Amino acid sequence: MNFKKNKLFVEKVNSLKIVKKYGTPTYCYSISRLKKNISNFQKNFSTINPLVCFSVKSNSNLQILKEIKKTGMGADVVSKGEMLQALKAGISPKKIVFSGVGKKTEELKYAIEKKILLINAESESEIFEIERLAKIKKEIVNVGIRLNPNIDAKTLNKISTGKREDKFGLTEKAFLKTLNNFKNSNFVKVKCLSVHIGSQITDYKPYLKMINELDRIIKKSNHFFEYIDLGGGMGIQYEKKTKLFNYKKYNSIIKNFLKKHKVKIIFEPGRAIIANSAVLFTQIIYIKNTDKKKFIILDAAMNDFMRPALYGSFHNIIPLLKKNKKSKKVHDFVGPVCETTDRFLSLKGFQNLKEKEFLAISDVGAYGMSLSSNYNLRPKPSEIMVNKKSMKLILKRQKLINFI
Ligand SMILES: Cc1ncc(COP(=O)(O)O)c(C=O)c1O
């Protein structure tokens, strides 16, 4: 996204042209940004040659997944639906890992049938269920066991996943016991140790702690893991004040680890790949003035983009037409949904705005459309993809008739 003569462009397309053609709210992705993110990620870890499995929960649009597939990435899925979508995009089952604390029997059956790379189990009961299904099929199923390393990822509490009180994975004691119980199974092969301590992590130190814990626990387990799945979680710069994640440092920590453990590394990034490749275009419906502030009522709401309401997360808002005149009043950018939390941002010093003007909510590519809902019986937005001068509809706006 960039301004040319005060007009916001996505690659080489004027944003105004996009909103006029596709309406609002509309998610708009830049394909070159996406490709750049992927190649940067791959370059950052090129010396350790990992398998990078895109976290489909962060964005499950089929066309996006097809683009991701072209780069050789695999997929990290958390449901049968996501598995189907990844396979539909052409991603090889041999590059699919299946995570999640509550996989149902039908989902496990499907994963076994498709012979995916790994089912990353999160409880002993789950592995018993996998073993039962594998026995019926007379197959050997490759699994990972997710460790809960009890590490604070120093991120928002609501997106922390690696502390003892979080529901994910197995604590060290349970992990070692489970591993021991399945060491000699005829139907389940424990090939992987998986871990994911949280999301939007901007400091490398929690990862350093995590790797040190892995080193210690692997030695203690006396088990050979073919894969170590380090999950995702690398943060992005939603706000200028956020420091950039130090990939160099993380890479060198992993390199040191690999000197002691001859394993294949798997990553499951979502946010780092897709978050900053998209904006959500929206139009101002009304402006309501009060003594203290102005409510800028948008046609996008928390059902279209839930992160600010769900996590209190920051997403900048930018105008499609830049003007110099600034308002002194606080602007509250809100949606039309009947919830007080249906608020995107509160800002002072925004440029003067008028009803019917268009705006863009930034960095919405991850956990944007994939978290959208029909709350208040509102149809889900459309999605479009920009590639240099061209734009393409990649998901039609939902029609009321399709869900009412
Ligand atoms: C198991 C697992 N892997 C990968 C991810 C992707 O995380 P991120 O988008 O922060 O990279 C998540 C998200 O929470 C997750 O739970």
C-alpha cells in the first residue's frame, strides 16, 4: 500500500477504483506483498532448510492457499475443513500437519486416510484414539506430541498458548509419560515433538527459552524425533513502535540446537506470512458528533473483522484520499453491530472526514476473514487480490439468501 499524489494505491491499482468496482466492506490482498513475505521468511531460515507449513487458520481463502502452494509451502491445519481446503489448493498431504486439542474421530480418520505428514496430538487420549483407528486400518500413523513448555511468550494473554494454565499440549511430565507409553506401539510412530507458545511474539527471548527447554527434554526422553515442529507466532509491526522480530537471532538459536539434534525443523507461521498483505476497505455510513468525540460509523463491523473486539488489538486506519486538514476531536471508528466492543480504533488528530468517504483498516490479512461471522445476520465481505495492475475477485460477497 502506498500513496501516490495523496491517493492510496494497492500495488498499481488506485484503491478508489477497487471500492467502486467491488463495494465495501472488502478485503483486498496484495500478491506481491504476500510473495515478498514468503521469500523473506524462507531466506531468514534458509540455512536450516525447514518445512514451512502455512497456518491455514490465519487465512483459508482458496486462491491465497493456491498462491502459497506455488512457493512450496505446506499447511498447518486444525480441522477437517481446513484439511480439505489445503488439499483442494493442491498442497501435498506429505506437507500437511494437523494440530488442535479436540480432533474428532471423523477428523482423525480422514487425516489417516489421506496419509498426512503428521497428526500433532495434544493429549494421551487422542493418541489412544489414533492408535485404535490405525489398528482397524492396519496402518502405522506418524504422530507428533505437543509439548506445553510452560513459557510466557510475552504477548497478549489471549493469544498465549504455552503456559501451564493454557489448554494446549502436554506438560513435561505428561509428555514423557505419553511418549514412553507409545514407544513400542505397532500402529503409532512418535516422529515429532511439536510446540507453539503463542502468537504475535516480537521478542526472540521466549523462543530462546523454548529451545533450551526442548534441548533438555529431548535429552531426557532419550527418543529420536525425526521432526521438531516449532509452531508459528512470529510477530509483525502493527504499530510503528513495535520492534521488528529478530529473525537472525532466532535462526542462529535454532542452528545451535541443530548441532546437537539431527532433526528436520517444521514451522507453522500464519501472521508473519499474510497479516500485512491485506487491508479491509470500508465506507463511512454516518458521522455522529458528541461533546467529547466523533463516532465514525463504518459499514465494516466486528463480524467482518473481529480482532480489535476480541483481543483489543491495534489496526491502523488510513484514508483513501489524504488531506492535510486535521480534526482536533477524538475519532472513534466503530461498526454498526449492536455491541459496545464493535469498535476498531480511537484516535486524535485524524484528518477531517465526511460521510460516504472510504477508509482502509490495515494489516488484516491474518485472522481477518477467517474469523469473520454472520453475527447480527450480516453477510460476510468479499475478498479481492491485486497483482500489479490487475485485480481479481477471490471470494464473492455473501448473499443473505445463502444463510437466511
Ligand atoms: C498450533 C499453531 N500453529 C501455528 C499457529 C500460527 O500462529 P501465527 O499466526 O502467530 O504464526 C497457531 C496460532 O495460534 C497455532 O495455534
